[in-house]
Amino acid sequence: MSWHRKDGDDLLLFLKIQPRSGKDAFGEIMEDTRKLRIKAPPVDGKANAYLVKYLAKTFGVPRSRIIIESGLASKRKRVRIKDCGRLPQALHES
């Protein structure tokens, strides 16, 4: 299984979030998840809100199309991006 897959017109991402990072960046692929470093702290939902904002910018979609389906209180998250055609070129595995 990959860290992402199509589900109809949507794209599902399987991420392991590392909050309080020095910079925002996608990291290594770990079996069926991909590490994502974000600057926001995991306090009062700030990391989740920041994650939605960061993914919307990265994928070029409105924030309303980003849904954290599971893992709201966990580092491991399943995120749905509604009506997302494909991964940005920079995120393709080699």
C-alpha cells in the first residue's frame, strides 16, 4: 500500500505528522505513510488547522476540500482531498 491513493475523484493521504518542526516539509516515506513536518504546535487543534491550510496551499485547492478523516488527536492521520486530480509533481516518489 502506498501513502496515497485515489478514491473516486478524491485523493486519500496517509500521513505521520511531526509538529513543532523548524520548517514545513514532506519527509521520508515509511511503508504506508509519509512523514510531514509542520511548524505548528499540537495544542488546541492548532496543528490540525495548520495542516489543512498547508495541504490546501500545497495541492492548490480551497481549505474546504481538505478533510481529516481520522487521527484528529493522533500523529497518524488519514486526510481526504476532495476532487483532487493528482499529486503535485514535487511529491511523487522516485
